[in-house]
Amino acid sequence: MLSPQLAIYIFGGLVCAAIDVGLMQLLIVKHVNPFVATTAGFLTSLIVNYAFHAKVTFKNVTSAATFTRYLCVVGLNYLITLGIVALSISLTGVPLYGKLVSLAVISVNGFLLGKYWIFKQA
């Protein structure tokens, strides 16, 4: 059974994933480069994701320190995402497959680092 905190994290992640993937696909349909579209979706969901997890999931007061740690994790997750999308394009020609796989990978990474580093309670 999922802990309530993990369930909330997953819900927030799904909302942000919908924003992220939806914008990416919209831009790709409009013939925007897949890497630019991936970046736009990723960055758009970034602020929603931080605010949701800071206030709802981990019930932490936001600070410059938590935001800085969050941005470190975002940078790592961004690189993971681009790598998996690039692999997907090279293997299948479809960026969406890589994006969906990357969401699972960065979700696990984000929860663990969020709980034990970004929003860790003193």
C-alpha cells in the first residue's frame, strides 16, 4: 500500500506530466524541434512541480536553499530526460516514447531526492 505522501507525490507528478507532455506534443505538432519542445514542456511544468511538492507533498516552507536544491535535481532530471529522448529518437524515431520512459525514471529520482534532500525536515 502506498503511503499518503507517496500517493500525493504521484498525483502531483501526473498533473505536471500532463502539462509537460501536453505542451511537448503540441509544439511537435506545430513542427518545433523535438529537443526544444521537450525543453519547453519540462520548464513549464517545473514551477508547478516545485510549488506543489513544496506546499502539498512535503509541507515545507519554501526557501532559497530548497529551491536551489530543487534546481540541482531538475538539472539532473533534465539531462536524464534528454538522454532518454535522444535514445528513443535513435531507436524508434518517436520522441514521445522516450519522454514517457524518462518520466518514470525521473519520478523515482525526484521523490527520493525530494524527501531526503530537497525538502528534508531538520
